[in-house]
Amino acid sequence: MVLTKKYSKLTTMLICATLLTTLCSYAGEEVTPENLITKISNMLQSGGGLMWVMLFTSIVGLTYAIERIISLRINNYIKPKFTEELNLKMSNSSLTNVEAFLIVENTLIAKAFRGIITRSCGTREDMERGIDDDLSRALWDERKNIKPIGLVASIAPLLGLLGTVIGMIDAFKQASEKGMNDPAIFAGGIYQALYTTAFGLVLAIPFFIIYNYLKTKSELIIRKVEDESLLFVDKVIDAQKQETEIEESKAA
């Protein structure tokens, strides 16, 4: 499946943010495209086992991010020209036929509209309350696959900090056993321990951006469906009035 230009730009922006954050961890050192991969590889090896744990969690988070970026497109929830086709159906047929048309449409907005027609025997408040219930469940479903992305953004710095603490404990242990005659050994252990914190931040920053973007995107889609649903309530009420007037005129 091909991403749209909008999402391609977003992906490029996140990749650049990750690279810039990585470069910041090497402040003061000359970093070129040729030695960047080597430096990252050395950082993974120096950081110990927690570095690979963080790398695994980032792969899991990236999988969820790609799935959500592809899925959270407005056309997956409101098909193009859906409103025009629906208005044409409502002007030429009854609500029963409109409901049959909505059953064929397998989108969130079609499901919300079917719920409105199902509750059309009640009051306007009943229909609006049904919209809130349906869309609240829909928002919960949409956020299920976004939560792991936020979890990665939250846990990566903590894992990095844990790795740093473990590394510093080891550095102080070596210093207590071998003494401080050679400060370079002690300092080397400290700066290697700090790799895990740097790597945790490198992962957390782009995932934090992705999480908040997707969370906002899902809320905007649900809000769009809600606005269209409220307009559809007015159309259903008008259609009911017209059907009642036609029946009364036939009875007269």
C-alpha cells in the first residue's frame, strides 16, 4: 500500500528528527554519512543488553505507527462523494431504502447514519445520544493501536535511564575494586553508560511526535463524522415529516 504525499512528508520529517537527535548525541565529533552507521553500531554494543531491548520496542512501535498512518485516512471513514450519493437517495426514496444503501457502505459514517435511522422512531435527543455512544466506542477502537506508540515514547527514556544507572553502578564498582589510579577507566565506564540514555531519547522524541499526531488525527476524524451525523439527524427528521404528510394526503 502506497502512502500519500502528506504521510510521506510526515515520515521524512520524523526520520530527519531522529537523525538530528542522534547527531546531537555526538556533539563535538565530526559525523559524516559514512561513519554514522558505524557510530550507531558502536553505541548499541557499548550500551549493553538494554539497547537491544529498546531497539526491539522501537520496531514494535514502528509497526503500529505505520499501520495507523495508513489506516487513519479520511477516505477510509468518509468515502468521496458519499454525501452527494446519500442526498440523492434521500430525495428519491424512503428511509428504508436509504438504510439499505448504508448497509452496503462499510464505513464509520455509514454505521453512524444507520444508527440514527434505527433510532428515528424516538426523539431527536435519542438520536443524538446514540451518536455520542457510537462515536465514543469508535474513538476507543481507533486509539487501541495508538496506545502502544505512546507506550514506546514513555518507556524508552526510562529504559535508557535504567541502563545508565546500571552502567554507573558497574563503573563505581570497578573504581572501588581497582582504585582511582587511572581515572580514564572510570570516565570511560560513565560515558558508555550514558549511551543508553541518549539512545532512549533518540527513540522517544519521534515516537512522541507520531503518537500526538495520530491521536489528534483520530479525534479530528471522529469530530468530522459527528458533525456530519448531526446534519443527518436534521435530514432524517425532515424526511419523516415529508413521509407523514404524503401518508396523510393519501388518507384524505
